[in-house]
Amino acid sequence: RPGMVILVVERGWQQSRELSLELMRKSISVDILIKGLVEKPVLAMITKYPAIEINAVSRFWFKPVLFFMVIKNIFFGNLKAVVIEGKRIEKWLYLISGFIGLKVILVSDENCHNI
């Protein structure tokens, strides 16, 4: 696949949803990771595109799952960036990004549309 992006959602996912549809049109796969559990009927309702995968995890497992997704996609995928929608996870991601060469972008940044 031409590339993939992980979108990290901690609160409200409208901007991330819009960006994921835009990236899908560019043939970029998107994995959305939502912090907090989402009911299965809600996930079934919003998961409608094969190039977009949505995962919701409990707060306790959020950082370990995100770390695993990043490492897995660096080694076995073609990870272009991790896009975050808020500042809560930003410091932690920037800390690990220095060790593994990870590109971290805020969803509100104009450059996130140029991935």
C-alpha cells in the first residue's frame, strides 16, 4: 500500500474523520485509535470504508496499544505519520518520536492535509 497514517482521537473525532476520508481518497490507509470504549453498534455505524480501520481501547490500554501500532507499522507497514487531535498525548509521542523517527502532526495543522 502507498502508505498509512495513524489518527489518534482523545476527544471528538469529527476532524479526524474528515481527514481520514481525505487521506483515503489519496490511497493512504488510515488506522483511527480512539481513547475510550465505544459501543459496537456505534463502531459498526461509522466503519464503512475498507481503507479506514477504527479501534477503540480503554484508557488503561491506550498508550501501550498506540505504541504497538506505531512499532508494527514502522517495521511491517509504510507509516507516514501519526496525526493527533489534541495536546494530551503530544508530549508522550514527541518523546518516543525522537527515538524512532516518527512524524507527529496535529490535525489542526495545515500540513496534515499534505501527508
